Amino acid sequence: MQEFDFIIVGAGSAGYAAARTARELGKRVAFVDPGPLGGLCILRGCMPSKTLLRSGELAQLAREAGELGVQVRVEGYDWPRMVERKRRIIEGFADYRIEGIRDFPVFAGPARFLSGHEIEVGGQRLHGQRFLIATGSVVSGPEDVPGLAEVGYLTSDEVLELERPPKSVIVLGGGYVAAELGQFMHRMGVATTFIQRSPRLLSSEDHDLGDALTGYFREEGITVHTGTTLERAFLREGRKVLAFRHEGRVVEAEAEEIFFALGRSPNVAGLDLQRAGVTYDRYGVGIDAYLRTSNPDIFAAGDVAGRFQLVHVAIYEGELAARNAFSSEQRKADYALVDAHTVFTDPQVAVAGRRERDLIAAGKPYLKGSYPFDDLGKAISVGLTKGFVKMLADPDDGRILGVGIVGAEASDLIHESIALLYFNATVYDVMRMPHLHPTLAEIMTYPAEEIAAALTAGRAAQAVAGAGAAGSVA
């Protein structure tokens, strides 16, 4: 039996970050992974999807170029070339990551816990002082949609590997993956219909962000049904049909393919976690604030822990889990900044800090300022007028609590907000910071000015009220 200080089950982003951190602490580290190596983000997530999305963006830019006086015609799409380019780029990313992974001992095969300190892989037993479960997530099953398993469907993995696009597609879901890949297929000439159970796309975000994106999708020509109840799927003359209840009646949508994008589940199948004393449910492996599972010698990080399915969160959790596993100083996970995120639709959506819905639920007072891109000089000049930015601030001192953006380059613009939140900046700090003109980044100054004006007005009103009270007392 081979022994290690730290055995990491899963060599994705969380696992790799944990391995490097533990090695820096002088620990003997090993990976157990069935392959292919590289992790979801590189192989089937962030990177391949963004590679394809760029083709969709270029196609849309060509369609809209006439508005700027440039005559361009989209004559067609070389789908095999797009897929080949994506595979070539991803192969380069994966090779680089695999080189780093193979700096450690790697035991190839599915893992199975035998006890709290032993694991079996490929008939070989390994003993670990500490473990990290970082097996990621898998596409959730279609059990909630009767008939879908029999009819057949595409997952996000399969959409990314299509050798040719379908002529039409029904997208089940309205989250990040559904929105990004659904809009991409629409822009590639696929007749696309979204069927979303919630009242809007991106239902986990603030209503105004989701409502805005839903409206822009419809303006682009994408059919979006919201507030539905899925009834059943079936075949009709070789085509796939989805029956759903909408506004009190049963409606049918028909397409060549169905893209099932109703979430992901923790990847725990076959691990025999109960033998290790690790509890889990359908949302993920249970962890405490220090990323420990119910077995204090076993940690979990990344998608399998079920908190935030974001690669930068996985990296953060992997590094923190490794430190907590071997350091005397224990640190709680703090997601106040780390849960910032973006959706690479067009327009993009990005969020940092507290969401408005969370502040309302917590009963925390706040001030809000917002400003539309269609009133911003640079946005008007370059034809990027969709969306808005909103800023939330403390009503006492103007400290920024959160920012939400729907608009062009939101994924980059949000980083100013992350920095502001990191330094506990106020709206007055935003106003004092130079913002170059003309830029999209200038838009951040306008909601800050709106909140600052509200703060000044509020203090003036308090002063007047105070003076009146003093006078009456006198």
C-alpha cells in the first residue's frame, strides 16, 4: 500500500490548485482521476464554449454591420472548421494543464473509498493522511421530464462536439449554460426556442438583470417561453416534441433536437463515500465553513461541494482546503468577493458583491443608482447600447455593496467593481477616480453620482428636520 499526506480525488481546477498548495507546504501529494485529465472548464466548459461563442459573435456583428455603414453578408458557416479550431485550442490548454498534473503521482481510474483513510483505484490501495474530494459535477438527469430519456436529447457536452448543427432546437433551461449555448446556436442559423420554468432567464439573478436579457433574446428573434411547466416529450413523424403548460393551457414546441440544460449534479457516483463517513445529498458533498466534510480528515472543493459552480471558486476552495488540511491556522471560506460571476451572452451579464434580492431578503437598507448604456457616449458611438449598470450602496456612508451589469464587455467591466468592493470603496471614491473618455468604463461614475446625490439630499433633509426639532424645543 502506498502512502501519501494528501490524496486528491479529481484533477480538475480545484484539485490542481489544492495539489500545488499542498506541495508548497512540503506534503506528499497524489491524484486519483479516471481521465481524461484537465477538468471540466478546459475540456467541456468555460474554454471550449467561449471559443465557439466567438464565432456566433462575429456572425452577429456581420449582420449588424449595415447599421454602421459597412455592407457585409453572412454567406454561411463552416461548422467543421469551427469545431476543429475549438479542438485545437482546447488540446493546447489541456496539454499544458496535464503537464502540470503529471508533476505529481497520478493513479488512473475511478476511486472507491474503503475507509476514512484508504482508497482503492485500479485494484491498488492507497493510504492518505488527508483527502480532498474534487470530482466536479455531471449533467443532471432528465427524470423531471417524462419521455425525454426515450426521445433523446443533447447535453452541453454534446452541443460542444456537434459535427453539424441541427436545423432547430428546443432549449430546456434558462441558466448560464442554456443562455450562452442557446444564443450561439440561434446565431448559427438554428431555429431556437427556449422553454423556461421560471418567469425569466437567469432566474438566480436579480429580476431586472434576467428580465433585460430575456427581452434582448426576444428582440434578436429567439423564441422564449417563460413561466412554464414541463409536461412530456414525445416523437412525432421523426421530430421531437415538448408539451408544456403555459398561461393555463398546454402548448407544444417541435424541433429536430432538444438541448437539456437544467443544471448539473455533484459527481459522487461510485465513490462509496458512506464508507469514509462522508455525507452528501443531491446538492453536493456536505462541508463546513472550513471545507471539511463530516469526516474531519476529508475535504471537498469545487462543483462537487455544490456551492458555486465557477472555476475561480473551485481554485479558491482548492487552495483553502489544502491550507486548512495542513496548517495550524484555520480560515473560513469567504465568498463575499469570490462569488462574483459573469454570463457570456450578448449582452453579457456580470455581478459582484451583494445582489439586490439578497439585501431585500435580509431586510438591509440600501440606495440604488443605475444608468443605461444607450445614454453613454462611447456606447452610442460604437453601437453597443443594450443594457445598464446598477450600483447598490450603504445609505449611511455610501460604501458600495454590490454591482450588476447587463451590457457589452460586462465580463471585463465588472473587475473595477470587484476592486472597489475589495477596498471597501464608497461612491465618492468612484467619483474621484479618473475614468478615461470615451470609454465604456465611464458608465460606472453615473450610478455613483446618483447615489451620492441621494446621500446629500438625505443629509440635508435630516439637517432641516433636526433644525426644526431644535427650534420647536427652544
